[in-house]
Amino acid sequence: MLYLPRRREAGARGATEAISMEAMMGKPTAVVTGASSGIGAATARRLAAEGYRVVAAARRAGRIEALAGELRREGHDVVAWPLDVTDRAAVDAFAAGLDRCDVLVNNAGGALGLEPVAEGDPADWRAMYEVNVIGVLNVTQALLPALTGSGDGTVVVLSSTAGHGTYEGGGGYVAAKHGAHALAGTLRLELCGEPVRVIEIAPGMVRTEEFSLTRFRGDEEKAAGVYEGVAEPLTAEDVADTVAWAVTRPSHVNVDLLVVRPRAQVSHTKVHRER
Ligand code: 8X3
């Protein structure tokens, strides 16, 4: 390790940082959690195309290894790292193994069930809080030293429009995503003066292969019903596009919050469906 001045003034907390030679010389590195499918996989692809070295993290090793292999064959610099964001020891080991982190995209998350509050299963609510809030906390805490040490770090929290309003049946997911929104806003306040920006991206209706299927525990008919008649729900690529746009703004520009929905969805409860 070399002890070098930070690349730019980073506020009052200390003038020097330990920065590895690899970190000074290597490519900007983006970590994407939940990169095995949907928005995470699309974001990993898109950030690789933008020139980042991408660390694709997710529980399902086979899927991220396939994604990394495919992107490496296209000439991109992508590493697969099997990771459960709710396992703090695994997250700490992951952080210790990284030589550099410039961008962290906290994408891992999801919904379980659409029961009214009166019938919701507390186990589902806990599981949603674990992945959507504690998972973000775990990875962000573990990578914050590297993000700060980069001199220009970016934390992205993929929340949801469910973090900005309520809807019937949303219960535990709405509560968890409000938690993710609160975490992002609090962290932004706490990092004022540090060289790390915090971006929250809140997508509305996005049709991915798994989000709705997971929510309805594999019931394909119910899962498809969510998008029925909606001409063009957002795609994972649409959301990855907003992530790429936000993280590639000049580092003094902080996109605090970006809400993105399909044109057909103007609110949680008002969606245009063609019959
Ligand atoms: C997904 C959006 O409407 O299913 O985060 O809550 S919604």
C-alpha cells in the first residue's frame, strides 16, 4: 500500500488515505448487486459498455458467471462474485477482496406477496426488510471506505416508486422500500463534504423475467396479470439506462432522486390498460 494524497479535497476528515497502486492505475470499478437477472444484469451490461470494470454480485453463481463470461468474450472487464447481501460476513469478505470501488449499485431486492396488511406474513415482511434495507446497509457500509478512497465515489440505491407512496397489497414491500429511500436520504446528508454522492433511482412498473414471478411465488398467470394491457412497461434496459446516465454525470452533479415510470403508469393506482 502507498500512502498518497487524495485526488481531490474530500472535506475535513484527514488529508491522506491509503490507496493501493492497483486502485490508482486500474479502471473505474462498478459493483452491481443482484446482477443475476433483470435490472441488475442489464445494469452490469450497460456499465461494462460504458467502460467500467464491473463486479457482478448475486447469490446465483451460475448466472453471474455466465453473464461475466459473455461480457468478457465481448472484450469487457467483468468479474462474477457470488454474494448474498444479507450475509454480513460474506459482504465483509467481498469488500476485503476488492482493490477498488468507484460506483456501487445497490440493486438486490424484491417483493414477496401482495396480501393486505391484515393478512401479511411477518416472515415475508422480515425477508423483504432484510434484502431491501439491510442488504443495502451491509454492502454500502462495507464499501464506503473504498468509495471515499476513490476520491469520487457514487452510491446508487435502486429503490422503487413503492418507496414514495402506498398501494393496497404493497404492505411489506412498500415499508421496505420506504426504508431504502430513508437510508439513501440519510446517507446523503451524512456524507456532505465527502467525495461520495448518493443517487436514488425509483422505478415504477418494470417488466422483468422475475420480479412479479417472485412476488407471486411462481404463479405465472398472476405475475403476467400485473402487466396485462399495458402497452409498454419499462424494461430492465430502460432502468439501466437511467443508472448509466446518473452515474456518468460529472462528479459534482448529484442526481438525488430519479423517478422513472412507463408513460402508461402515472401513479401506482392509475395505469392505462388497453383492452
Ligand atoms: C416495483 C414497483 O409498483 O410493483 O418496485 O411496487 S411496484
